Amino acid sequence: MPWRPLRFRFTGDGPDIAGPAELRVTYVGRITRKEAEADARRRFEEWSRLSDFSRRRACDQVVVR
């Protein structure tokens, strides 16, 4: 199987995230795009250090603000 980089996607109070992603973060509430992207990057870094089993269980995250 060829190596491919892990990817994340995020959205705020919008439609479901389209496209392939290993980690999906949805923000509910008031948050700017800049804050959401920074938080999603931080979450992605933490998530990428987890074991494969833990990653599968935490691949869809919802953040309520």
C-alpha cells in the first residue's frame, strides 16, 4: 500500500465535511475561521500521535463553543 499523508478537515455550523479526511472536526457555535483552523491543526497533531485503534475511535470530533 503506498504511503499517503494524513489529512484533516474542519467546518463550522455548516454542512457535513465533503471529501476524504482521516480526521474531521465540526465546530458548533461562534468561532472564527482562523481560530478553528488553529484548533483543528492542534487537534490533528495530538490525534496523529495516537495508536491506530484510538485514531479510529476519535476520527470524528465535534467542538461546542
